Amino acid sequence: MGRVIAVFIAVLAFLALIVGRVAVFRRPAPSHGASAAGGSVTAPPFAAATKSRERESPDLSLEALCARLSKAWPTSDMDAIYRAIRRDLDDLTADEIVGMLDQLATANCAATGTTLEVLLLDLLGKKEPSLTADHLLASCKAGDINWDFFSSSFFEQWIQNDAAAATAWLDEVRRTRLPEDSSLVVVVRGEIAVLVQLLEKDPAAAMNRGRSFTPNFAALVIDAAFRKRSELLAPDQAIEFLRDGLGRENHEALVGHVCGTQLYSKGPDDMREFFRKHAATLPEREAIIREAAQMKVRMGFGGDAEAFLSESRQFAEEEGPGAVDHITAVILGETSDRDREDRKAVDLLLGFNPDDDALRTFLEIRGASIDKAQRLRIEERLSPP
């Protein structure tokens, strides 16, 4: 287990090194064995390619590279070793890199193989980003934190430098390989990067692209994009975009997150005006009220906690009754450690006769810091499982 953790940390450290640089993708004219029409790339034998180099040639066999990488961590020379290996590989052509990746797929490089694969893909991304995307699509597995991280970074950089090529690649993959499947992490990460860029520059184009997604895929991509950058659209635009992109049946939680985190500083009158302007449904209002209350507590509401609780409950009772218990638990849970003793907080909470979800929310917020006797009082009020 210790070895696995050590390798995992080493990979993350290397990924951070790659992402920390400013990558500039180039798309050279098709060569290296690829036809002008975009034919398949045939990698020449890597050994023959290395012999043609006139400069002092390091050993670029997979075994030698993996051996060098295995010595990189944990040492103080880790970054220097990575940089040296990168310099040695920098002159490789796209075909040569693809050839090495093909060899690596069947090589026995133990744990260093993933690190070398990431290094090679980063280099390939500068020469032929579409080949990097093809490799990621074929090899990535959803849920692998290393590949999630690399895929996100890769697409963000590709889109910044050649958005047309990146979106064309994604469109083709979705058209031919992803009619209903939303599990391919590479495509998901790519579409998130596209959507974030479009929302910043052209919200109308972002909305049009969102309409082209299947419902499940739209929910996954749009939710991830806005949870990554909740401020991408102002509340007035966000609520309409999310309704349109996600459908009215499953958008409320994200509307609450995006709008609530931006509207938390508004007073009751401004919130009511926002609700009326957009004909907000009851579930939308409740979701926004929940998020706004949580955000206000985190950012500091100022003044007396009990007065804030009273005002918040009154507003929720009028505009979103389903949010009352939740915001009560959040406000009492987040403020009790500084403004009141546990017993008084629990007295107030139980006095409102909240539902089980609110009781659990309070316990989650207070965690192990709550007095054991008061925790028992709450647990006794929970419904039997």
C-alpha cells in the first residue's frame, strides 16, 4: 500500500509540473506518415528513428526511461529528472511518440508507465492534439483521478489555442461514438472545457451547443461546468440557460447553486423581485433560498445570529416553505459554536420540530464538536430507520 501511495503522489506531482507550464499547441501540416486527408498514422520503428539522431543520443528505450523515472521520486532532484527526460524526448515526431505509446501499452514498466504515458501525451499534444485526444479516448477510464486531471487540462489548453479543431473532434466523437453514453470521461471533460469558454464569450452559442446534447449528457456536462465555475453567468441568464439546457424536471438543484451563491447578499425585496421576474417555481425558489442562506452564513452575515435566523425563516416561509427546516439547521449549526452553547442551539432546533433531513444536516455541520448529550437528544428525535 505504501508503494501505491508513493506512486500516486509522484504522478500527481508530475501532473502539477506539466499543468504549471503554459502549453502552446501547434498543428503542423500533416506529415510523419499521415495523409493530407487525415489518414491513419503509421509509426516507424522507434529504434530506427533514434539511430538517425546526430546529437549525443541518450538511451530512449522504454526500459531506460522507466528506470530513470523510478529514481525520480522521492528525491530532491525529482523536477530536474523530469525536465531532463522531457528535453531528451522533445525532438520526437508525432509518429515516434505514437509508436512509443503503442509499445508502452504492452511493456512491463510497472508503476512508472503511467508517468511516462502522461509525459508522452503532453508532448504529443503540442504536435498533434487530435492524436492525443484519440489516445485518451481509447485508454481513459472514468473515475481515475489522474486521467480526469490530465484530460481536463489538455482540453482547456487545446480549446484556448485551437477551439475549432477541438470542437470538431468532440462533435465527431459524439456523433459516431457517443449517442447516449455519458461515461467517457475524455468527451465529458472536453465538453466542459468548451462550455466554460463559450459561456464566458458567447452565452447564446453555449445554449445552442447545450441543446445538441442528449438529456443525460447535458445534465452531466452542464452540471459539472457550473459547479466548477458558478459565476459563469449572472443569475438572470443562468436560470433561463439551465432551464433550457437541463429541462425543467431536473435543473432545480443547479439553479439553486448558481443563483443562490450569487444572490446571497441581496435583501428579501430583491430576492422576491428576482423570483417574480423569472416566474420561479416553488422548487426553484426553495433551492435558491437554501444555497443563499448557506452562502451568507459562510461569508458572514453580521449582526445577531438569532435575528438572522428569524428573518431567514420568515422569508423562507413566505417564498419557499420546503427550505425552512434546512436553513434553520444550517444557521444554527454554523453559528452555534461561536454565538451560543450547544444546549441552547439544540433547544432552538428541536423547538422548531424540523424534519429528519434537517436534524442530520445539523449533526453533519457540528460534527464531533457537539456535546454528546445534545447529540443524543437529536438522535432520539430521528425517525426509526
